[in-house]
Amino acid sequence: MSEKRIKLIQNSLQSLEPIKINIEDEGHLHVGHAGAKSGGHFKLYIVSDSFKGKNMVQRHKLIYQTLGQLMETEIHALSIKALSNDEC
């Protein structure tokens, strides 16, 4: 199930034209957590020029908007590191 969710997340984020993207399933760290059954726990590292000129909050909002419905169905928790290409 987590590989399916990772693929869904990757596909959704393609509209941000990522230069680099890495998604890790961190579900094993949340076994027994009440919310773990309603969606996965993931760590996202993404580099995109879409983030140029945006602060951290604006970047996170852009990612959440891009993921849309997945944030309500497939993702319970998401840790984000979002950089523009010139910050790498």
C-alpha cells in the first residue's frame, strides 16, 4: 500500500516540475498511532524552481494544494523539505 501511495504523491507533484524528489515511507515509526490507519506517514524532499522566491510556509501551502485530496485520503502526516534549485 505504501508504494502505491508514494507513486500517487510523486505523480501529483509532477506539476511542480521537480528537479529532485524523494519520498520515504515513515509508517513503521508510527505503528499503533491512532491516525496511522487513515493514511500514511511520509517524508518528502523536493527541489523545484516553483519554490523560488517563496518562503517555507508558501512552499508548504503550494505542496498541500498540489496534493489536494491525497492529504485527506492517502496521507496522514507529511514532513517536508522543499528547496529551489539554487538552494541546493
